[in-house]
Amino acid sequence: MKQLSSVDAAFLFLETSKTPMHLGGLHVFSANDKASASFETFKAHVANRVAAIPILNQRLVMLPLDMDSPYLVDDPDFCLSAHVSQIGVPEPGTQNALFQLAADIFRKPLDRTRPMWELIFVNNIQDINAPGRYNFAVISRIHHAIIDAHAGEELISKLLDFSPQAPSKKVAYSNKTASSLPTGMELLFRSYGSAFRRPHKLAILLAKASGTGAKILAKRAAGNLNKLAYGKRAPASQFERELSDDRCFSAVSIKLSDIKNCRSLVPNATLHDIILSCIADGLYTYLQANKSVPMESLVALSPISIKRSLSKSQLSGLRQSANSVEAMLVNLAAQKLTLIERIKTIQTANAQAKAITQATKIKQLTEFVPSIYLSLAAKLYTRWHISSQHNSMFNMVISNVPGPQIPMYCGKAKLVENYGSTPIFNGMGLSISALSYDGKLTVAVTSCLSILPTPHQLTEYIAQAFADLVALNKPKKPSKKSNIKSTLPTKTSKASASKASKASKASKNTVTKKVASTAKSNDSMV
């Protein structure tokens, strides 16, 4: 049993039927034999792993009146078939059809009456560039309240293997080990038992849960959020419009080594700087093509996991939160700049953002959002549509998650493409997820059609930005004309020089003879 942190709970209360708060994934596999690409094989593989991952066996229990963060408890009625299913991609089974299927699945909220995750096996994939003969995909969804994007990649590693010959990790699940489900009232007494025994404390608790108290807490949350914005607001753009009841999804894949080599173009530039710059370049080109470039540069919220940079002692002292991230606001330099100028601008902006973050000690989302009733403030923020009444602090979220650089397998089927999707909500209708895996970088865009009517156009511009950067890094071949001028003379030029030398000597002899003849003639005349 585990109680969610305030930040984790906020993702529950931000959720509406139009704004599901789960992390999505699209994973494409390729196999050489039909049996390894079957749904039965896939489901058996998941069944052997799911019991060893506690978060996948736990469901929510909400407290009465949402007076505190909910709990995760073992689900006594867990059923794997409720979480693993299959579907066929519509004809002709192309990549675009697969992207649209993923978008349709991402737009639906998860069922909170059972563990909040789902894996959908997709067959009938035909027109994709995969090395094997038999291909299938898996569309995953897991709620942001119980996991962040970085931990999501770690979860995939637990479900998959690093070798097709990996030993089977059979852990049979038995719902007999799970106790009966506690009620919300029992958990409320568990959290506030002492308050119920002291009437004056209970009165204070109920006052905090009232509408007036919630408004005060929401304003206080906004005031603390300003610490992250450093007094600035993002410009208004097309990405803050009201969400429509649909989703669109598009993605591209780029060779990772080509991008890493481009760091030499700008000294001290990180891979993160390069990735953000190419995404920003694609965004600017898209906005320019649609004649909607804002007056000022776009701002992105870039979450970065802090667990990777902490020692074991620091990790042990870290509050048990599913979302343990640094949050940096980055100026995307979405202006008329060259790619190199954009990288330099974003590199400087990232360095300044890191310095301010360290100086203000804003290390976690829990440090700039009140720990008490943040979930209620988030709920009211969504319900009152506060986002439409002011400029947001950022226009979009861009996450960059490093993954394993060696192949991963589901049985004998190899994972060949890995795409991510993060939530959007009112006031922030565009999210971009960059994932690196096995020598590739995938950049995926998630939005809705009222905000991004042509998602493939945006990903094409982003792909072109990466291609342009790689082209800048290739050494230029010297032209043939310049080679001829700078190298030794050819045989033809040597012959011409010899003829010219002989002609010059002959001309000199002729002139000498004429001068001597003229002198003799003059002597005779005298």
C-alpha cells in the first residue's frame, strides 16, 4: 500500500474526458517466424513478467471528498485479460494508419477501477521498414500519476529482454495473495485518525477542503509556480487553444550517431541542446508556413529526471514520488535564425535555466507547488478553465528521454522502433517526446486536430532540420577548378611554356641581328 504524492495526485485531478493524463508508447517489433509475432506468445510473455512489477498490480482507492491524495493498493480482482488485448491496424496497414490508430487509443482515459495501464497488441502491419518478415506493434498506456517518462522506459526494460535467448522470468501471478480492497473511509481514518479524535482539528481540515479554501490554495500554487517562470510569461500561440475531442500523433526516426557528430559544430553543445534546436527549427518553419509565428520566442517546459544524478543516500531520502523531475523553462529561439545560431541561443538559454534552477533550489515539482491540496488546486484549475484567462508560462512540453543503446526483445521478436507520447491539456495543447534507443532517436508529436491540423507536416519539418544539420557537418569537397589552379601544371601547360620560351629566344635573336645591321649601315653612311 502506498499513498500518492501531491504532484502524482495532481495528474489525476487534471484529468477530464478530453484530457487523459497517461503516458503513451508505440513499440514496433519484428520477428523472423510467425509464432514469435503472435498475440498468444506476446500475452504469455507479459504474464511471466507482470507479477514481478508491483505497480502493475495496484489500483487506486480515492478518499471521500478528495480530502487527501489517493492510495495505491493491491488489486484482489486483478485480471491480465483486462489489460492485454489485440487489434488490427486498418488497411493498408501503413505507418500513417498505425499512427492514427495510436492517436485514437491515446485519447481515451484509463479505467480507474483497475490498475491504470494497458498493452494493446497490433497485427496486420505491412508497409513499414522493418528487418524481419513478421511485424507487430504494441501500443502502451500507463497513467502519469504512477510513473513518469523516465521510469516508463525503465518499466519497458523490465518487460523486455536484452537478448532473444534470455532465460524465461516466470513469475506466476495469483490474486489470492492480495488482501481485500480497503474502503476510502478506512484510508481516511488511517491518514487523519488523530484529527477525527480532536474536533477543532477536523474543523480546520474541512475548512481547507471548502471552495474558499481551495481558491486560496490555487492562488498560492500559482504564486509559487511563478518562481519557475522568473516573472516571465510565454507568448500567446496556436498551441493554447481549446482542445478538441480527438488526438493526432506523428513521429520521425533519425540516426543517433549523425546527431552526436554534429556537436562539433558548436563547442560545448550538449546532445540535449542539439535535439531541442532541431525541434525548435521545425516548429519555426511550421509556424512560418502557417503564418502564425508569435511576436516573441516560444517557451518549452523540459522535464529532466533527477534520480539519475542522485547518490544512493540521496535517493533513499527522496520522497517516494512517481514523478521525480527537474523542470526547466527553455527559450526555443523560434525566430528567424540559422541552425547554428539557434543552437548557440538555446545552449545559452539552457545554461542560464540550469543556473537559476540551482540558485533557487527548485529541484522537484514538489518544491514549487504546495504539498497540501495541490491536487485540489489542479482540479479547480481545470474545472474553471483558468488556463484560457492568462498567458501560460510555457507553450508546450518537450521531453528528452535516453534509452538503452542495445537491442531489446520480446521473446525472439526484436524491438525496432520506439515512440513516446505525453499528455496535453487545456492551455498546453502540444507535447513532443524525444526517445533514444539502439542507435536511433525518435521524435513524436502529440496534439489534437483543433490545434495541429497537419501533424505530419510538423514532423517532416523537424526531420528536415536534423537533415540540414547533418549536411552542415559533412566535409565539403574542393571543386575541380580550384584543384587545377592550385596543383602542378599539366603536360599541355608544360609544352606551351616550352614553345613560348623558344619563341622568345628567336625573337631576341632577330632583334639583335636587326640592330647590328642598322649600325653597320649607319657607319657606312657616315
